[in-house]
Amino acid sequence: MRSVRKGVVVALVLGTMISAGCGQKKPPTNPMPPAAVPGGGVTAPEKPAQRVEEATPVATEPIAEDTIGAKSLDDLNRDSPLKPAFFPLDSAELDADGQAVVQGNAELLKKYSSWVITIEGHCDERGTAEYNLALGERRAVAVKTYLVSLGISPDRVRTVSYGKEFPFDPGHAETSWSKNRRAHFVITAK
């Protein structure tokens, strides 16, 4: 009984090895003889088709827009791609220049759709703290409303007012005050 089993196992192993060896094709070793051409000439034999390797992709420098998304939140806010929108004195209405800035920021926010931002409303030093806090809030809300009208989800936008507490320019003249009347964009999550 054992010898029969041994014989069957050996036959199976040999059969498997033979069938595995038969399944592979060997390339022809002898080239075909030259073919005769009418008129007595001879043509070169056709070359067998050769495998063409695909080129390995070459690493390229990332484009500028891609480097923005790779930055940390601190780096993004230090060199912010989002520009502040400025306001006239005692106003929370976006003029044409402010609207253009917010439209540019909206395009960037559409491209980086995972970003969450906070719009900070700021004022110049004139007026009471309470008045400037309320004006800063109206400025931040006006910008948020415009962003939402441009297709940015309201869930991605927070607002806060700092009034006159954090001036961009600490000067005490109109050139400084005009820089402080703004809606400032801060990226709070990526």
C-alpha cells in the first residue's frame, strides 16, 4: 500500500514539474533565413518585437500653490496667502477694493476646502472700546456674509472682534489708522 502511495506521489510531482516546464515558451534560437525579394534581392529578416520599458517618472519641484497646502498653520498665518480687507472710517461696508480682496481669498478657500478661518474685525484707535468692538464685529460679519455669498460654507468661517486692541500699525495718524480698519483672515484649521 505504501509503495502504491509513493508511486502516486512521485507521479503527481513529476506530472506537475513537466506541465510547469511545458507552459513556458522559449524564444527562437535560429533567426529566420532572409526572404527573397522579386528581382533577385534579399531582405533582412524581421526582428522579433522587443519589450519597451516605460520611462520612470522624474521627480519635479512642486508648484507654488502646492507648497501652500504643505505649510504648518503657524507658517501659513505668518506669511498668509489670505489678504486683509480694509474699510473706510466708521464703516462696515466693503467697497470695491475690499470686495476684490475677499473674492481672491474666496478662490483660495475654494482650492483648499478643508481650511477653517476666523475673520477678525479691527478698528483704529479712535472711539470708545465698546463702540470699536461693535464696529469690528460688524466688519467681520460683513466679510463672512460676502464670503458665504461667494460659495464658502458658513461652517468654515468664524468671526471675532478685537476693536482697537490689536492695531497693525501703532502710529497715531491717518496712514496708520487706515491700516488698522480691517478684516484680518486667520487660518485656524487645515
